[in-house]
Amino acid sequence: MSGPERRDVDRRTVLKGLTAAVALLGAGQLVSPGSAVAADGAAAESWTVQTLEAFADTLIPGERRYSGDLAIAGAVTGPGAVQAGVVDVLTSPDLPLAPLLPEIGALLNVRATAYAVAHLIILPVTSPPFVGLSFNHRTKLVGGLFGPDDLDRPIWQLLALITGLAFDTAAHRDTREALAAGHPGLTWLRFPSPDPDGLWRFPQFSYGRVLATSHPATTVSGSPA
């Protein structure tokens, strides 16, 4: 493949890193954005970022950021995972992912190259193979990556989960600060603002009624006695 030399992928290490990242995000322990991918040079970083952005845009598409934007296919209008900061989440210094991102990108580009060969698609040599695919072909390829027999399925599942967290929860930022700054994902989803004291309260029950009263022995913290 063209571009930065592909490195062998240690799948177990990648899975451990992705799993740890999801655990930290789920626990709300990540609040600071990252800045750059730790890669072997600017060229490798550029290819890695473009590839990861294109993968995220395939899952949660958005509009192009500028004319000639290759990573974002521009399949829809409005913000997508890239605008919501998925790269900031993946490269956050609070997560163990940065050293693994070139390997993940390389693996995805190998799969893209194989897909292109199988479908007689001529890929450009100036961009990563996955980025060189059209949105329809990206979608078909990514759909196959989640097949039950795919060896790397857990990698793509965890990467997809992180992509969703970036858009749906602004996982790399404090929620109040993200809302105040107009985070694209939270704004698009109309995530409610907190009360004046900074806390969220939900006076209306989801089903329009109280499902059950608290047990009289329930502790102040809400735990059962």
C-alpha cells in the first residue's frame, strides 16, 4: 500500500487499549481534550487522522468542513462525529490510545485496499486507501467489518462505541462546558441544559407517571437497605 509504511498490528494490545478507553469514558474520568496523534512523523499522523476521521464519518456522517475535505464524505448536512471531536477523544492524553492509532488506521487501510481490489476500484495514491473510497463503498466495507466472522470485529465495535460517545455525550469534555460552547453533537441532539445551580433534574417522568415509590428503608443515597 502507498503512504506511510504499514506496521504489524498487535490485536491484543489494541483491544486492551480500546477497552481501557471505553472504561475510562464510561466512568466519566476523561475531561480534557487531546491534541495530536503520536505517530512516526507528520505524514503518518496525517494519514492516521484522515483514516480515523473517515471511519467516524461513515458511522456518524456530517457535512464537509471545507472545500476539498477528503476525510468527510459530505453525505449529509449538519454535524457528525468529526465535528463533535472524535479525534480529540481518541488522542486525549488521558486515554492509552494515541500510540495504537497508527496501527488501527493501518489495519483499516489494509482492509480498504483488499476491498478496492475485490471491487476493481482504483484508489488515489495521495490519500489513505479508506479515505479514497466513496461514501457508499466506505459504508459497505464498514458494514462487513461488523460481521460475526470478522477477526477484527471487537476492534471496530469498540472504536464505533468511542465514536458514538464523542457525538452523543462529548465524552472528552465537561458536559456543562460542552453545552455552553455549543458542542455539535449535544446541540444537534438537543441535550437539555442544567438548572441554574449546574445540576440536571427531570421533573417529568419518561412514561408520564411515577413507576414506583421508594422503599421506606431506602438510604439517602438511593441505595436499597
